[in-house]
Amino acid sequence: MKTFDIIVIGSGIAGLTFAFKIAPYVNRLCIITKKNADDTNTNYAQGGIAAVFGEDDSFEDHIRDTMETGRYLSHRDAVEIMVTNGPKLVRELKELGAKFEMDEKGNFKLSKEGGHSKRRIVYAGDYTGYEIEKTLLNHIKTYRNVSMLNNHFVCDLIVDENNLCQGVYVLDLESNEIEPYFSQFVVLATGGAGQVYKFTTNPIIATGDGIAMAYLANAKIGNMEFFQFHPTALYNSEKNGRSFLISEAVRGEGAFLKLKDNRQFMHKYSERKSLAPRDIVARAIDAELKLSGEDYVLLDLAPFTEKKFKERFPQIYEKCKEMNINVPYEPIPVVPAAHYSCGGIYTDTNARTSIENLYAIGEVACTGIHGANRLASNSLLEALVFADRCYQDVKEKIQTPFETTVPGFYNQPLNIPLQIQESFLSLRKKIKEIMWKKVSIVKTLKSLKEADQMINMISETFFSYESFNTVEYFELRNMIIVSKIIINSALKRKESRGLHYLVDFPEEKNEFLHDTIIQKEVL
Ligand code: SIN
């Protein structure tokens, strides 16, 4: 029998931060990831971490920008916790070895992004997430009581009849068998769900696994109608299911959006033009593309010299050159792509979910921070702060060694026939198309109801099969569940707020100034 004190699922900034903090207090900690430890959304975060370091900045300014961008649905108590704990935890990362850009006086260099009234983005070139991931992975390796289990897929949670989580069921990708792993606490840090959309900046692993397994165990899921579309993914750059991101920091440093015929358009949508919050910029691009019938808009890099662009955004520079875009002399063709799930597993400010001893941190969680729209670069900060809160809470409660009280039994699934595997691939593609066409930047009641019907048909086909012992089977199950939750959350919110734009109800309404909660028995 495999028994641990704590199991962490996912190895991005949230999971690793929690793990390294709690490791000294436990005997056995296991981190499980379905691919390699560095296949995470964190790794692709280009922009940085928002935190108050600027002389002209204040906690109140950061709180106000977050609340305003979240269209006042963000929970002020959670936002205060995040903003006020931010600087201390960013410094801690630096002390662990993360090489952020510093000025000659030893202060963090600060960048700007949409929706921020001040410069407050701490960064490392255009590879901040990678730098943090590398630092945390190096650090976690120094703990001998931490096992890192790659290529293991967590299928389901073990939750007893008293709503107490006691571990997870894990598919071993070598033996193809599912085994129970018991633990006193389970921390879900599985990241996002961008793969339910045809175009996304998320890696191929982002199939909403944590949200789906928590939902199946009857956890509360919150605010899933608020899916953020990043305005500037590189046009025609899809590789391994992922579009290449052109960081918002490029606009933060002066680049601006324009149409193919060189006309600028953002002044029609916001006083802040190309640096308006993401929901506004993505909707503006969507509207302009529908008007012009073109496939992309352009990001003009006029304020940059080649040297400055290459130094500040080395990855983007290389990628553009690889695609024969002569930056900064030529503009970059960009389109919006699904980027970040503002909703997720509903938690309190200690990262506790509605299932006892089950915690959720990072993008998989809905902590109340993002409300109706996430302020750029608040996500790495949220992950850092709530991983720390989670650690403090678990540290108070942990008893080692842990012994389970449940037998833990899973009906072993079948080997998958080739023909069914192919049909699953085509269902996966269909979901992505439906979500992109009918449940994305601009929605209507009609498009949502059509999507609901279509996903229900896919769901019926899928659940008419036996269960199979492959990652593809479980990922498809999870994508169906997450798509249904997104659609049903959107159908409940008969207004437009932040990222949720419903043509039939284009205004914000006070009666909807509350979170949308979905639980298994109500969907
Ligand atoms: C970006 O660099 O534009 C992405 C950062 C974020 O999503 O916060």
C-alpha cells in the first residue's frame, strides 16, 4: 500500500512552493505530475509577478487595480492578503536563486502591463515563469523525503462518506494499472484548462484535470464563466496544441495594436488604448477582425530598437525571427487565444476546498482574487501567496505518520481498442471547435444553448463506453466535464461582466454581483 503524509498534484509555482515549505515538517511527501515536472503553465509565463516595490506605488493602488479589473467581483479580503504578502514572498524567491532583473542600486526592475496604474511587474527577460520553475525544481531536489513521480496520471480523488479526502487513484503509465495512493492531505495544483479551446497559449497538459476530479468528488466549483483570452498570441504559431504568446509586457513597453492597413483602433474601445485590461483588448480585436474579415491584427514595435527588443524579449525575438518576421522593423501578427481560467475549485483564503483535507492552489483554484477578470501578472503572485497560506494551514493540522481508514478500490479499466482511441481523438477536436466557436470572447444565449446540446451529445457518446486505462480517456472525460461547467456557469450569469460578455445582456447588473457556484448535484 502506498501511503504519504501529503500528496501534491502538479509541479508549477504553486505546487512546488507549497512542497518546499512543508517538506521539513513531514516524513513522506509525494509530488505527482502527468508528464515531466517542468511541463507546466508556469514555465510559459512570460510576463512576470505583480508586486508593490515601486516608490510611487502602494498596496492600496494594487488592490484598487485588481478590484477594478475584476469588475468588483474579486473578494477584497483575499486581494488584500495577496497584495500585502506579495513583496515578502517575491524576495524569498529571489533569495532561493531566481534571477530577476535588478537595477544598479539592487532594486527590482519593474515592467508595466494592461490594467496596472503603476510599474509593478518583477520579471526575468520574457521567461519569468521558466526562471521561477527552474529555481523551485532545483530547490525541491534537495529534500530527500520528497518523491517526484513523473508520468503518473491522477484519475480521481479518494473521498470517504464523511466528505474527507484520503488520497488519490493513480494511473501508472508503465504498468497501465490504477492504484490507490493514500495521504492525510491532498493539494491540487494542476493548473488550467485552456485545452478545451481550439486556440490556447496553454500547454497540451492543461485539460482541467483538477477541476474535473474535484467536481466528480462533489467539491464546489466557482466562476468558470470567466475564461481569460490573451489578446496577443502569435498568429499561425500553433505547435503541440499551443499558440506562442507575445507578452503583454511588449505593449507595456510601448508597442501598440493596429490593423493591417496601419489604422490604430484601440482608442475607440478604451482611454488606455492598447494597455486596457485584457477583456477589453481581446473583445476589441475580435470586433475589428469581424468587421474587416481579416485573420489577425498587428502589433507595431515602433518604440523599440532591435538591440532593446532583443535584450528585453529574447524568446519572442528568436521566435519571430524563426517565423521570418523581421522584428522590430516589421509588426507582429497577433490574435487572441484562451489563456487563463479565472474560476476553478472554490476555496477559502487558506486554500481549503469544500472537501475536508483537500486543498487547491494556483490556476486550478478560485480563491476570489480574479473576480470577473484577472489583472495581468497577478497569477504567479496568487499562486505564491496561496501556496504559502496553504502551507501554514496544513502545518497546523498535520499528524505524521498517517494511516488511512478506507480500503481504496478501483475497478481496473480495459485496454483501449485502436478504433475507440481514434474516435476519442475526434471527440476531443470537436469539443475544442465548439468551445471556440460558441463559448469564447463574445457569447449569446443561443450559442451557449447550442454548445450545451452539442457537448451533451459528446458526453452521452463518451459515457456509453467502458472506462479505459489511458491518459487520453481521462483527459477527454475531464475536458467534457470542464466544458459543461463553463457553459452552465455562463448560462447562469445573465449579464455582461469582465470576461463574460453576453450579447443578449450587454450591461453589468447588481443582482449578479456574486460568485457562480456549480456542484455535481446541480449540474
Ligand atoms: C504575459 O506575459 O502577457 C502573460 C502574463 C500573464 O498572463 O499574467
